[in-house]
Amino acid sequence: MASPMRQKLLHIHLLGIVPYATAARLQERLVSRFLASKPPSNAPAPPPHIITAEFQPVYTCGRREIGTVAPQQQDFLRANGRAEFVEAMRGGQTTFHGPGQLVAYPIIDLRTHKLTPRSYVCLLEKSLIATCAKYSINAMTTENTGVWTTPDDKIAAIGVHMRRNVTSHGIGLNVSTDLWWFDRIVACGLEGKRTTNFAKQGVEGKSVDAVGRDFVQEIAERLQGVEGVERVEGDEVEELLET
Ligand SMILES: *[C@@H]1O[C@H](CO)[C@@H](O)[C@H](O)[C@H]1NC(C)=O
Ligand SMILES: *[C@@H]1O[C@H](CO)[C@@H](O)[C@H](O)[C@H]1NC(C)=O
């Protein structure tokens, strides 16, 4: 058995505004490393990771919608080449990611941190609510997934995937996202709901990077066996992508 030593949460921040595929590739690489350390292998498990990024405009659909989004709808979503359309292996429905939105993908083994899939989602929700509170935004959970500022205004989306208890995908939090992108879809499959962001909540001029650091801190504080965060960016990320 691995000793219950306290580990740092490795925070990989992708600089700039990156294509969805860059984060997807990195995520895939990390998940493979975790899976490769599972029995029958007795290689040590990698430390817990979290990737944060800000994406170029992209609509992604969830795994239950794969193959169901008609070509005309995909064309509409691409908005004359202004956005991409991608099918993702996560829970949840079609949503938008783009500039001004924090995306965070924790890649962890739930067993290492004594989490169940349900308590993991709860941890994500609590961390999102605490992050919003840091900016004096009062957020909550409702009967619908995600995190809301009122029962009708969604500020953050949650869509996760798990393979043998190894997590991927994660959350999106609207910091200064142009909400026009959401007006074009029935956001998260819920009619009559609106979308919101920090700016609309009266919090202007916050960078996605700053909010991302706060969110990662909140996650680290709630993960059993984790003490502190180590940030990885720039060339170090390139190396990770190559190895
Ligand atoms: C996930 O972890 C639980 C214990 O936390 C274990 O019972 C279960 O078998 C694991 N699932 C997979 C698919 O490895
Ligand atoms: C941003 O707002 C839209 C509209 O409420 C919502 O669908 C979305 O889930 C929110 N958050 C993210 C990260 O997409």
C-alpha cells in the first residue's frame, strides 16, 4: 500500500487562449498515466493534477448526445467558423466554452482521496461556491446540476467523466464570458433558464487566471491527502505533452 503521505496538487495552467484539443490531449495523457498505474501494474500512482485553461470558442456536446447533433445544427453552432463543435466524453449536455470562461479539469484517482463519484461532484460544487464567495457572489446548488446565482441563473457548469475511478473533464465557470454564445443554445438542455457571469453579478475586471488560482486552492483544501498546490506552466507543460 502507498503510504498516506501528503502530496501537492499539481496545477497545470495552459497559457493564453488555447484550442479545446490542447487540453483534451493533455487530459488524455494524464488519465493514461493513472490507468497505467492500476493493478496488475504496481507502478506508483501519479500525484493529483488539475488543468486550468481558457478555450477558443467551442461548443461541446456530452457523451449521451454523441451522434445526435444534426449536421445543420453543428453548422449553426460553428457560426461561420467563429466556433468549433466537438463531441466530448463527459456527462451533461451541449454547452459553450470560450474566452472569459475558466475551465478546470481535475485528473485524480477518487480512491486516493476517499471520494465516491457523488462526493466528488459535491466537492466540485462546494469549491465553485467558495470561489464565487471570494468575489462576494452568492452562489448555490439547485435541483439542476451546476452552480447558480438564482434558481434561474447558472454561473458554472459541471460535466465529469470517470474511468476506473480516474476523473476527467470537470467544470466551466463564467467569469467574463460573452453570454451571446449561450443565447444560441438551450443552455444545458434547460428551457427558460438564463446564463450569468461574474460581470453580470457586478464583479468586473477579474482575470480567468486569478479566478482559476482561487478555484484550484479551494479544491486542494478539500482533497484528502493533499497539502498545497504546485503550479506548472509554459515549457514544463510542453515537456509533459511530449513525454
Ligand atoms: C472505484 O473505487 C471503489 C472504492 O472507492 C471500488 O469499490 C470500485 O471497485 C472502484 N471502481 C473501479 C471501476 O475501479
Ligand atoms: C455559463 O452560463 C451559461 C448560461 O447560464 C450556462 O449554461 C453555463 O453552464 C454557465 N457556465 C459555464 C461554465 O458554461
